[in-house]
Amino acid sequence: MSAPIVAAAILLPLVIVPIGCQPAQPVAAKSDSGTTATTSTKRDDGERAFTQDVVEINAPIQPPEAEPAPPVRAEPVYRPNDDRPVHDAADLAALGIHTYRSARMTLWTDVPSDAAEPLPPLVDQFYGQLVAGLGPLPPARDGAEFHVYGYLMADEAKFREAGCLPEDLPTFEHGRNRNNVFWMREQPFAYYREHLLLHEVTHCYMLASTHTELYPVWVMEGLAEFYGTHRVDAAGKLHTGILPDSPESAAGFGRISLIRTAFAEQRGKTVAKVLQLLPAEFDKPEAYAWSWGLSHFLLTHPRYGETFRDVLREAPGPGFSRELARRYQSVERDLLSEWMLFVVNLCYGYDTQRAAIDFRPGRPLGETPGACTIRADRGWQSSEILVEAGETYRISATGRVTLADEPKPWVSEPQGITFRYHDGWPLGLLLMCVRSETGLTGGADDSLRQVLPVGREAEFTAPVTGTVYLRVNDGWNSLADNTGSFEVTLNREPPPRASSAAKTP
């Protein structure tokens, strides 16, 4: 994270939490020929991504007289054949290991049945969401449907005795997979048991989908974390790719606290630093947190999500990060500024959609005051008014907004509600900042963090030449139930008049 970003401190305690699959070596997938493709331990070209010097990629030019190449018949693409462990259910049961099956998963486990039985049907639901999010899998050569085989272990010794835990399986803390087979240790929280299960199934699916062309490790782990973050509603329907609304609803997750603690301790990561994460760094929880954070930010953002999904489909190899940087080059400064705000303001229930900024450069004030409408249910909004550095302006606001309906409507005028605060300001207070529009062509800037209170009326001297952005103060997880707007007027203050009083000699 750049120096301006890490200068501020968010004082949250470090929470030690369970963590995902934590590969001790690069993730590998076997091809049909039996060869193994492994994620590179070298930083890919994404290490230069999201800077002011993004690499361009140019296609080779064909000689003008070249004869057209004869058509080549495309060979069918197959996914690797499923690994299908074979066990005698009665022998396993004698050891206290029971078998649970569904259309998409076979699970062997020694945990109580009330914890185990819901898991295979959960994977059946999850499969459809993986197909929708990551695209359909190639067919298997033998025509088999995709199926995963998992071991959920409370007592590891039982599984070693039964021959279910390979001697050559690298050590792991929470979960590990090979092709479409995975092993995971029992977790202290029901939510995190399901999270880790969905995480490992995502790995199995991606390895089958991408065959031998693996994504960078941050993508593999970031997507597994993204799809593992979930909730099951009262009707039993699975929702994935969510941002948990409370620590209690996602017990054991802890990624939000890890990011905020890292930021407070000046260890926050820029986008480029996340793209540079190496496999060896995933022996610590923070690498999973940052990979999840960037994946969630990009996939749920209304401006950046489609591009991220396109690159997932079109560049599933080591050049993924480089191609992603190239596609985002035209919006690089905007993306980096919003990533900075995401990291600074991240909380349970953070609403990426409503926090997204529609960047609209301002126009200089003319003879008449500028005016705009600021909605209460959005984050920072452009006034489309340009102010000049060193000049003094007066800004005023009118109107009412409703910030909540329960237990009764909370109505606020621009000065805010002084019995409730957020980030040190009264709830409902009209806030402003000035985003620089001069001398910056790329890279994040922290002008959006230089917040000034407006209330009903304020006078300010513009710190930079830039566009005025405004928002109604409320939690970033509490925007959806807000209604109403403020009408804002901004004009330039005339210079003070010289005194005409006669001086006494």
C-alpha cells in the first residue's frame, strides 16, 4: 500500500482464525498424458501491473504475401479423468468412518451425522453456481459426470489406518486437494466447515476446467475464497460470493479483520502486490485474505466485474495478471482509488455495489452557482463541479433523508443526527472531498480520503484543483435502507473588499 494509504491506522485487534487450503507447494494438476503442470514460483508479468507503466501486448504482424494457412481440425478438449477412490464401506464403518453420497460428491468422515449429512447436497447446489460463474467443464473421456471425493477428518489416525491419507500428501493445516479428491480437517465452527468444503471443491472444479494451464496462485486461492464465502437461507438455498454481514454469521472466516489489521500496521497491499503473491506466501492467513479481498472487490464491482470474468475465461494461464492489467489500463486510476477506499472502509456487510463511484470530472463554475443532488443510498458522488486550488468557496445544502426504518424512521437534515456517529462524524452529515484532476494520469491518490464536513453550510479553500465529491455519512454496510437526497449549491466566494474608511493621520 502506498505511503498515503498506510499512514492512517485502523485500530482493530488481530484475530487468529482458521485458514484455507494453505498449499505447502505449488498446486498441480495431472493431464491425460500423466504430466504435471505447476504454478510458477516466479512472479508473472503482473508485477508491473497497475502502475503508471503498464505493459502493452501487441500481436505479431503477418507478412503481407503470406499464404493463408490450411484449416486445422480442432481436437476435442477433455478434462482429466476423475480420480475415483475405492473403499469398502463396511471396513471404514468399523473404524468409525461413514460414507455420505450425493450426485456430485462422495464424502467419508468421522464427524457426527448431523454435521456430515447436509454437506453432499450443499455441493450439488454449489456445482450449478460454479458452472454459472466459471463456465461449463469440458467432458470427460469416459463420459463420466464431474464428481468430487472428500475426506473430512476429526481423528486423522483413523484415516491413516484405513489407507485414506496418502503418505506422499504434503502436510496441510486445514485442507488439501489433488485433482477431484480433497482432504480437510474438522473445523470448530459449522460455517467454516462449509466454507472450507466449498473452497476445496472450487479448486477441484478449476483444475478440471483449466486443465494444465493454471492461473496464478492468487487467482486460484482468491476464487476459492470468494466462492467459499456463503450463506444458506431459511429455505436451504445456497448463496455464494457474498460479503458476510457479521462475525457471528461467518464464524472462523476472519479475512476482514486480517485486512484491516494489516492496514492499521502499515502492511496493506496495493493491487500490484496482491498480483505478485507467490505460492510460498500462502503458508500464512494474510495471503488468503488479500487474494479474497481483491477477488471480491473486482467480481462484485459494477464497473470492473465483467472484465475480470472475461479474462478468467479468455486467459487462464500464467499471463493472467498481465492481461488483466492491460484490460484495466484505461480505468487504472479509478480502480486503484476505489481499491484504496475498499481496504480503508472494509467492514462486515460492506456494499460494493452502492459504494462504487461514478467518476465524472467537474466543470469550472461560471457566473451562476453550481448545483447537484446527493442521494443518501450511495457512497461518494460527483458534483460535476470543478474547484481551483487556493480559491475559497461556499457550499450549502437543504433537504431530508431517512437513514433507517427500524425501530422507527431516522430522519436527518444535512447537519446530521448528533446522537449517532460513524467514523467520527454525525450520522446523516453531508461530507465532501476534492478529487484532484490535474497532473495525475495513473496510480491511486488519497484525495478522496481528505474528508471535510459540510452540514447545512460551509466555507472551504480548495486544497487542489479538482472535482467536488459528496456523500451522506452512514456505514458502508447500511446504505441499502437509506432514502431521500440533499440539494447542494456551491459558488465561489468573492474576494474581500478593501476598506473604504479614511485613515486618521
